[in-house]
Amino acid sequence: MVKRQEGVVLEVSEKMAKVKTSRHNNCESCGACPGNSALVLDAKNPLGALPGQRVEFEIREAGMLKAAFIVFVLPLLAAFIGGTSGGWLAAHAGYDAQLPEIIGGVMSFGLAVMYIKYVDVSIRSDARMQPIITRIYN
């Protein structure tokens, strides 16, 4: 699914443009980005938009949902599974389960954060996931 939004080009470099756009309703409740009313993002600029021009760009929503799951849900699942596994292993080895649960949860959470960093780099380099300018209004 593709989402279309409008914005204003702030600056252009090579075949990319920094586009300032207003947040949509989903963004307002998240709070992950700085500022209350605007969001600046990098978009592919195949049409050659210039600074100051109002443009329309497309974003693939399927990728956004996957990214949101990875960022918000995966660390919680990893911490839970790591803590549970640490407790289970300690109980079967005859040790007190509290410290291995904490260690397992923290280690799993750390691994999930490292995975998120890896996914972030791969998504940024994936041309299919980047916003693309599709129309210039003025």
C-alpha cells in the first residue's frame, strides 16, 4: 500500500531532496520524531524538484508497519523470551532463577537493539523503502 503526502523541498543534493511535511494523525501519537508539527525526510528526486517547491511524494506503508513492529515490539518480545529462557535454564541447573532471568532479559534486549540498528542501515540503503517525489505543484 502506498501513502501520498505533500511537502515543501528544503534542499536538494544529487538525486535526493529534503522535504518538510506536516505530520499525519498516526505520527502525532508516536512522538518519536522531534517537533510537533513538521517532519523532515529524505526523498528520491527523479523529477528535479528545487528548494521552495511544493511536491507530492509516496511512502510505502507496508515497510512502515514492519519497521514499527521491529522497533517497538521486537525488543519487548526479546526481553521476555530471554528472561524466561534464563529462568528456565537456571531452574533446570538447580540455581536461583532471579539473576539468570535478569541477565537473559538484558542480553536478549541488547541483541534486539543491535538487530534494530542492522535493519535501520539496511532499510536506509533499500531504494524501495525510500520516499519518492511523484509530482511538483509549483
